Amino acid sequence: MKKNIHLIFISFIILMIFPIDWSYAIEMEQSIDQPVVKSESTGENEPSNSVETTVSDSSSSQESTEEEEPITSEKITSNNEINNSENQNNSEINSERMLRADASQDADGFWLVDSAATLTEYLKDSQKLKFRLTNNIDLGTTGYQLKDSMIIDGANHIITYDKGGSATRGFYANQANAVIEIRNTQFGNSDGSGAVGYYGFLSGGSAANMTFIFDGVDYYSTNGQMIYNINGSVIMRGQNTIDQRGTSTYSQEWAEINYVEVQSGHTSIKHSSNQTSAFIWSTSTSSANPYSGKSQIVVRENAQLDIQTNSNMTYGTLAPSYIVERNAVFNLDKVSLATGGARNQFFASSQTQPVLFDFQENAQVDFKLPLPINLYTAKGGLTIAENADVSIDVASGAIFTTAASSSFSISMNKAKRASFSGTDSGTIGLNGANGAKNLSFTSNYLQKIETFSSKTNSTPTQEIFKEASDLSVQGTNFTNIVGTPNPFSIQEISALKNSQKIVFSEFMEVPNQLGLIAADETDTSVLLNGSSVNNGSPASEVKFFLFTNEDDTSDLRKAKHIVTLNNFDDQENTALDSTYKVKVNELNPNTTYWAQMVVINQAGESEFSGATSFTTKPQLKSITANVTTTSAIISGELASDTGKWTDFTNGEAAAIPDQTAYYGGNYQQVKVEYSKNKDFPVDATKSQLATLSGDKNQKFSTKLKSLDGDVTYYVRVRVTGASGEEVVLAMNPLTEFQTVTEIIKVEVPIEMAFQTQNKDLGTSKEGEVSSSEYQVINKGNTPTKLSITNLTKENTAANQLQLLDSLSGNLGQDELALQMLVDDKQEAPLFLTSELSKNPLSIGILNVNEEKSLSLKGKYFNPTKQAIFPTYKVTFKVEKNEE
């Protein structure tokens, strides 16, 4: 049953002139018969004392935001209080002066309120906007008009009041666009007494767009309504407990409002009424109300709203919407407090306006309903977003009842779980035009659809697996939409048709169907390419294992290398299937490995993949040429055990890294190739088998005879390693010798390594590049000029770095200034760049038996980035000194 409201504008102004400017505006409640301007018929008997009086403020416009001081003050009193006011003497006035003089504030500017009388005085001062209670207070039947920007902090005290049928008793407001906040307050006593009245503990008048903020507010009433703000909105913050189970005259809806927002925290509402049939009544169509024409509940991100009610969710036909944002929770229970009859419906009236249920990412929603959601002809829809968990259970009937002309639809996008259960066949209860899509879902994993012939069954009648589908539902008839990605079979359609419960859920099992291959083997690295079917959950971690004995596979403790991939930014990793790539370094040359992997997702860890084998390439450690005019002895060394491994005997947590390899294979054959053309064309290249000696780090040697005099020859080796495959190895730069009387022979380093130091991070030396010293020696019989004539980038890491020709770089950028020092001469560094082919760098002149030391220094301008390992090839040019 709904109250009748009489709007009467009465203002009695009494001007009393004192030596200082004090004024009082006293407003009186009147019992005057006026026409009814708002009523509702619910088919129940209304009480005989339904006439009520509403008193506005004394300004001429209800939406005025100005106060006329000192003519109007915002005090509403009973008739007895008016009489007392008229008989005040000077001593009472002096006591008022003292009260004002002694007014106290908290450190944060809140005025301290110890009684209703103190609050009355404070409200006369337009500059006082923030109040904090120091005691429980009883507002009685007196009115207290609040205005924009006011905050009442109850400091966990209790406020009681008796509004009866008047909107201007207790707290009330009627100022357009006002924002008023009440926090940390209990209204009414825990037994339900002390909160009496139709119009809520803060009554909103007809002024538009007022916002009431309730933060940490508890409300207990058996004879009242909590919220009344017909042209505005309410925002709930913090922890709010509402127990409004009305059994008396003023038992009403929980709220008369168009917009409710649970902005943060947890709001819990228990509501029942023996007078009315709705939880919320939304009536405003005012153009000044931003929520005009709507009846909206919004649960903001991370907030929670719990509702138990015996009533319909709304009166009227304004467009209802229920929005649950990401990570928010909305529990609606219309069963526990149900009193039956028409209150068991979802909407009190037949819906014609669009109805929206929007459950966003990670939302959790649980509806327990006695009867279906009665949509009638409503348009709109139910959307369930990614990872949302939604359950709608109807005690009797389908989920929805809809007219044949309804275009309401359900759309699920990567939902974690959506459970619909009722007692009608077909479960959903949607209708629509033939062939019109009104049920659809998409997934980035396998979606499991379970159908149950009875809602009470725990075992599904059928399990169906799809990725995405579009369906047309007309009562119990389910049909595939033409072009749907995964159409249902005839048997599956039948299972949907005969169901009372349908559960859509993500299908998740441990990954399987693992595949692994090895590619791009070098002497110290390999690229592993893995794949897996992830069964509904993307990989969270992939582990790659390398063994040196096939009998050791599938035993983590016997692995020589374990590489863990847990960052998938550059990988293809989905909940359906994935491919992974990882490069494993520090391998041993000329060694056969067996590789396996496991994939881990939310459901757990897969079995080991099958083992795949590969063999690293041979490694040329050194090669030299001892030259005469017509012959040369070529000798060198092939590396076997230069790699590192990790001991996992006691598990990953107790791993011991940097163990020396011992498992390199023997070389089968070495063939020395030599040519006058450094490109080694087939018709101009000769070869000769070398003699191999030793078991590990095998040495080879052969003598090349009948060479042409005064000719430059280039040398490389063709090696057959453990794999049985023949590969070509050469030093960098390419080994060369010249058969001349004047022998030019310079020994240069094969590799030069440089690095930055972690210990320098955060210091002035951060990013500084250093290296060991490397020797160049003239072992020929003539002075020789040595220069660097070319630099090329040999791997991806090198290609990503910009080489600078100065030490002026940009911090945080992938830039490198790399210098070559000769005999550690800091004052004459040589910058190594890709321009060396155009502008060679001179190392200097080496006299016979003279040696110089070379070292690298410089600066890397992005030292906090994940470690990278660039490789460059530098060409040394050795020539006779003609100067």
C-alpha cells in the first residue's frame, strides 16, 4: 500500500529584533485536507490515517539553493515548541548566546553535536556544514533541513526519530543538485523501533538531482522506509547493514528512487513489507533527473550487495537495469523471506521498457527467485562477461517468461560459469522471432554445457563441448543460427529442449597432446619448439628438460638443464592450445641431448612429453698455420667439454649450477680445406684429411704441400662430429696464410668477450663495459700493419642494439658504445661500429715478435634491462707494412 501525499507550502515568519541580528523561521505542521497527488493501489486495504502533510522550506522555489539570512532559518518544531519559543525571555536568549560561543569543533573541522538542541542551533548557521555526534540523539517529530555539502558523521552513535506521515520531520532536504553525506550512523534501534515514517531517515523533496551518500550506515525498522529521494540518487559506501522488515502502518518499499549505487564495501539488506509489494519504487521522469525513466541498481567494482526481500524488485514500468561491475558481488534472495502471492514476481507490472542485466568481468551473481523474471514484451538482454560466475535459480517455472514479441537475449562472453535452473522444460523461457538470435556464447577455451533433465539432479544428462555458438530459443525449441561457429547436433538440441537446468562453464583439465622438436642447433645452443592442448586454461608455466642419456628421461633429478618459461608475451598461449619457443644456451659442443617438457595450467601439471633428441654441432677451439714458402702445417683443437650444466640431484630448489661438462662426444673425421679464394668455390678448393689425436678436446694436424709461392691461402675445416653430419667450421676472422719469403704471421684472438657488471647497477659505473686483455703477436719475419676493417652483427640481440661512435648515448635505450683499447691507452679508444668497412680502424704496426694487448670497454645505456648476449664478428686485416 502506498501513502497519500499533500504538498502544502506554509511559512510563518516571526521577526524579533534584538541588539544583534538574530532571526528565527518557525515552520508548523498543519493537518489540512488537500487532493491526493500520489497514490498506489495494490489490492490491499489502506489504513485510515493515510493523510499526511509535507512542508517545504520557506523559499518561493523548491529548487532554490539560496537561503535568505536572517529571515529564514531551517528549524521545524512542534506546536509546543512554538509556544515555548514565543514566551522566551532574555535569560533564554543569553543562554543561546553562550551555546554559540561555546560551540566546539574536532581537529578536522566537524562541529560536535551532543543533542538535538545543539544540532538545531548549528543548522541556523549557513557556514556550518559538517557535524559529528558525541551522543545518541532522538530527533523526535522535529524537522531538520539539510543542504548541499553537509556531512553528518554519527561516530557510531544512534539516531532515532518519528516522521510518521510527514516528509519534513527528522532529516529532510529539498535543494536541486545537493550532495549530502551521512556516515558511521545507526538509524533506529536494533529491535526495529525508533525509525518511524514513510519518507526515509533523510527525506528528499521534489528537487531534482539530489545525491545522498550513506557510508557505514545501519538501519533497523519495523515501521518505516529507509530511502526517499524521488528525483535523485543514493550512493552506498563502506559496510551498511539494513534490516527493514515492516509490520506496521509505515511499512514500505526499501527505497523510492530511480538510481541506487553500491560504490564500495558491502551493503546487506533484509526487506519485507506487509503494506507494499515492491523493493524499489521508481517514478521520476523529470528531465532534470539524470536517471529519468530508469530504475537502476549498480554494484561498482569490488563492491558487494546482498538483498533479501519478500517483494517484487520494482513497481511501475520504468526501464530497469541491474549492473554488476568487474569483481563485484550481487546476491539476490527472494525466496528466504517470501510471503507468496503477487510479491513473488520479479516485476510488479508488465514490462514494456528495455530490461538490462549487465554482469561484467569477474562479477559474481546469485539470484534465488520463487517465480520467473516476468519480462512480458520487454526488450533488452542479459550479458555475462569474461570470468563472471552467475547463477539464477527459479523455484517454479522457467528463468524468464516472455511474450512472443519479446526480443530479450542472453549473451555470454568467456563466462567462467553461468547456471540457469528452473522447473520448466527448456529452462530459459525466451521467445522471439523465428531464427532470431537470442542465446549466444563465445569462449577462448572449451565451453562445457551440461544439461539436466531435472533441476535436482546432480549428474548431467549430457555434456556438450563448444567454443562459441548462436541459438534461437522459442520456449522449448532450440535451433542453430545459420553460420554459427559451432552448431549443436540434433541430439544436443534435444538435450537442451528437455532440460530443467543448463550450466555453461569453462572446461579445464591439465594440458595434454604435448609436442616438442629441436631446431637451429649450434655448438652451444638449441631452439626448442613446444606445443600443447591446454584444455580450457592457458599455460602458466612451461618447463623444458635436457638429458644426456635417454635412460635418464622423465626424471627431473637427472636433467642437465631445466629452462622455465613463465612469461608468454612473445608466445602463442591460449586456453585452447599453444606453441612455445625457448632458446637453451651453455650447452656442450658435439653432444647428443634428449629434450622433454611439461606444461602447467590452472588445472595442474601435464605428463612429460615424449623425448626428442638432437646433437650440438662441433666446436673449433683453435687453428694455426706454420707456413713456409711452399708448405704449411695446419694444426688445431676441437672442443669437447666446454659447456656447463646444473646438478638437480636434490631437486630444483637445491640445484647446484655451473658444473663442468664431461659428456662430449668424440669427433669422427677432420678434413682441412684450403683455397686462394676466401669464398671457397668448389672448383678452386682443395682438401686434406687431418690426423685426430686424444679423447677429449681432440687435436688435429696435417701438412699441406706443393703450395704456390707468394700466394695467400684461406683455411677452414670440415668436421664430422657425434651426429654423423659433416659441418664446416672456421675461425672468425677466417684463417689465412701467405706463402712468401717474407712471412707475415700475426696471431690474433679468436674470441673477445665483454660484459657489464651487476654490482655496478645504481652506481656511477652502471652500464660500463669491460673485458679481459687479449694479445696480438707478430710471429712473422716482417713488420706488419694490423687494422679492423669490418664489424657485422651475428645474432638478434646484436641487431637490437645501436652501436654508437661516442659515449653520448640515451639512458634506458638499447644503445652501446663499444671501444677497442690498444695497450690500455685510454686516451685513444677506437669505436667499433658497422661503419668499419668504410672507415677501418688501425691497431698499429707490429714489428717482428712484437705483441700488443687488446681490450674492450665502453658503455651500455640500458643496463637494467633483462640480460642480453649480442655477438659481433670483427675482421682483422693483416698486411705488410709498406711505410
